[in-house]
Amino acid sequence: MTKSTLQTADTNDRQPETAGFLEIKNLSKAYPTGNGGEFVVLHNINLTVQENEFVSLIGHSGCGKSTLLKIVAGLERSTSGLVTLEGREIRKPGSDRMMVFQHYSLLPWLTVRENVRLAVDEVLKDASRAEKASLVNEHLAMVNLMPAANKYPDEISGGMKQRVGIARALAIRPKMLLMDEPFGALDALTRGKLQRQVLDIWEAHRQAVLMVTHDVDEALYMSDRIVMMTNGPAAQIGEILDVPFAHPRDRAALRENPHYYELRNHALNFLDQHFGADD
Amino acid sequence: MVQLSIMALFVALSQATWKRTKLVLLRDTVLYPALGFLGILLLWYGIASLRHELMPYPHEAVINNLDFITHPFYQGGAGDLGIGWLLLASLRRVLLGFLLGAVVAIPLGFLIGMYRPALLALNPIIQILKPVSPLAWLPIALAIFNLAEPSAIFVIFITSLWSTIINTALGVSSVSKDYLDVARVLEMPSWRQVYKIILPASLPYIFTGLRISLGIAWLVIVAVEMLTGGVGIGFFVWDEWSRLNLSSVFLAVFVIGITGLLLDVAIAQLEALITHRRTPKEG
């Protein structure tokens, strides 16, 4: 198999000087507490994501992985440190880093098509009506939602809702896709199907993806690297795991690969070890 | 064993119920309401038989009112109008006052819901004025306008404000952060967020406020017209009472009730039309 696929945090610190696509440098996040002190959520995070890379953030609940994603999205500000995308500092939310939300965040008064259309209208202001319409249709077709295009969110299943969320995110052609436990609220069967669909789409149009998850199998199946975070408060990057399997990936073949279990056990051991620390 | 037999009983019962669903529906939507009306009629008969010099029997009331019922849009010169005209005059006042109220209340609700200093400044005023009977504004309105018609509309306007302001503000301030996050990620300017996200998200609250306001406005107009006189269903009630014509008062009560119900249904329909099932547009 490949040599040393298990990197430690130290080697991560010594990454090449060439600027990455997304760079997070010495990032910390703390909330002030009532009694004048502060509650540190994230401590000294350093991470680089390359342009065509699928990176997962994994850790126990409350470890601040969603907070990190929100800081990259611009929905929250870091207390210190720097986040840059293509060398430009991220200060506020922007459609170049589109988000797929855990609870879909579809607007219930708009149909499936109108939800995607709203994003397209808002971001691609210069496109003609015909261009926008075809962009919307193209992305609805990509996630097999054309038959449900005129339905309202409360008329479709959770899996379909998240497909709308994904179509909405991809339709505005973001530079980077941020996914906050995108499959977390789905049942196991739907989750597997949707993971496959998203991976298909990504393998056809590679781009930078940062995905928060708490599912080791999901992270191994989908991503190129898995960033494992220690428990909060003051969560750090504990370890970064390279997933060396070539794309396109096949879940069944992956399961028969002994190296898969090696990585899986390593990740689970990491999580177990950091679970014990708090309990 | 006991549990088992109870289970079996339940199953049998539920199967039987399933077969009788249609009958049950008929019973619940037709039979019981009809029994309610029958009870009221019996009560009416009972009271009328005790004080017949004052109260007509129900069938007498219908016969006495036959002229009103069959000619709702009769026009016999000034002050001699069919009940349909009176109703329309009252509806016109209510709708005018209500619309003016909504035009003022909805933006005010937005301001209070979105801007905390506005909440702090206006909330005490609203809390003090809200429990005041709208009729207390009538003398003030009469002093200002010196005319019955604009005074009545003004009272309805005041009546329509409070529930709409409070519900709009509640709706605006409780818009899900998820929706706003979507807007922020899409870099939607804040003025567009107001009408593309906050307005549609708070429409159900706004409509709740409007529904309550319209309901109270319809209650109040009858009392206002009793005091101001002129053409209207409220004055009709007072006028017929002065003539000791209780049959017509009963007719008016019935008409006012049905109209109030229809107003409520209408605004609920409007809400369903606007908030959720708009005709899908071509994308």
C-alpha cells in the first residue's frame, strides 16, 4: 500500500510554502462568558484546502467543527487568525463559498424551482433570463428533481430537500462548497444514495469542498483528507488523515480493501481516545 | 389474557369505526350542528312563549322579516333602504378603516420587529392603548372630524392597529436565522432581505394579526353605528329596537354573524392564496 498515509499534526504545520486555495492560519474563536472570562471554542487551527480537494472535518459534537465551517462561510467571525480564499481574506459571507445546510434551509414559501432560482437570481445578476432558467433546470436535473420542480418543500422528503439544497449551492457555481453535516438528518438508506449522488457530481466537476461530518465511513468514502478535531473546549486539529483511494470510488470495492479498515480503525481510535478525555 | 381481549376489542372497534367513517362524518358535520341550532330555536320558543308581548316566535320573526329578506336591495328614498344596502355601508366603513390600519400597522410592526430602539420606544404606548375600548376614541374622533362618517372609519382604523402591529413585529423578529443565513451567503442586500425573506417568512403572523383585527373591527362597527347613526347595520339594530321591532333585530344579529364569519373565511382564503400556494411561475 501507500507509504505513511497517516500524517500527524506536526507534519501539517510544515506544509509547503506555496499558497493553498483556502488557507486557515492560526485561527482561534472564543465567546465572552457572562463573568468577564471567555470560552475558547477553537484554538490555533491551521489548515489548507487545495483547489480540487474534498476535505472532511470530523469530531465529536460540540468540538467546534461547525463553527469552523461557519467562519469559512463568513457567517461567524474568528477571534484571531486569518482565513483566505485565493489569497483574499474572508471577512463576510459570499456566494463564492456556498453552503449546504444541515437542516436544508429551504424557503418554504417557494417551490423547489423557485428556491434554486432565488439563489441564481441573487448571484448571477448579469445572466439573461434564458440562461438563468437553463442553469436552474440543469441543476435540478443533476439531482433528479425535475419531476418535483413545482412542489413546495413541505411536500417532499428530507432526501429530496437536501438535493434541492445541493442543487441551489451548485447552481451559483461557487468556488468552494461548504457542507454542514449535509446527510446528518437523513435515514441510512437515503444517506447512502445521496452520498453517492454528491460524489458522482463532485467526481464530474471537481472543486474544493469542506464537509463537516461525524460519520467516519462517510468521511472515508467521500473525502481526500480527513481533518480530525480534538474535543472542545479549545478544540484543535488532532490529526489529518490522508485517504489515498482513487476517484471515482466504489463503496463495495472500498469495503473489500484492507487498507480501508486500517484507516477506519485509526479514525475510530482517535475519536474514542478523545471521547474518553471528556467523559 | 385480559390485555389480549382488550386488544381484540380495540381492533374490532376500530374496524367497525372504519366502516362507519362516512356516517360519523355526516353525524359530526350535519347532525350535531343541526341539533345545536334546534336547541337554540327551542330555547327561543320557550322564552317567546313566556314573554310573547315582547318576543316573536321564530316563525313569526321570519314572516315579519319576509320583506327585508326578499328585497335586500330595496331603495325607497333617504333612510329607507334594504338591509343589503345597510350591510354594504357598514362593510365599506370597516374595510376602509381596516385597510388604512393595515397600511400603518404592517410597516410599524416591521420597524418594531427589526429595530430594537423602536420596540423599546413604542411597546409601552401600544400596551397602554391596546386594552382601551375603541369606542373611547369616538368622542375624540368626532371632535377632530365633526362628522360621523370619517369618525367611524377612524375608530375602525384605531381598532385595526394593535393586533396587526403586535403580530407583525412578532413574525418579523422570529424569522428563522437559517433563512437569513441563506440570504447572507447569497450576499443579498438588506433591503432585499426585507421583502424577499423577512416579509414572506412573517406573512403567516401578519395574517393572524389581520384576522384578529378584522374580527374586532366588525364587532366594533355595530357599536359605533349605534352611536353615530346614519346608514349601517348597527344603526338598523338600534333603530328597530326603538320601534320595539325585535324580529328585525334578530334578523340583524343573524346577518351580522354570517357576515363576520364570511369576512374571516375570506381573509383565511386570501392568506392561503398568498402565503403558500401561489401559482408556480415558469423558472
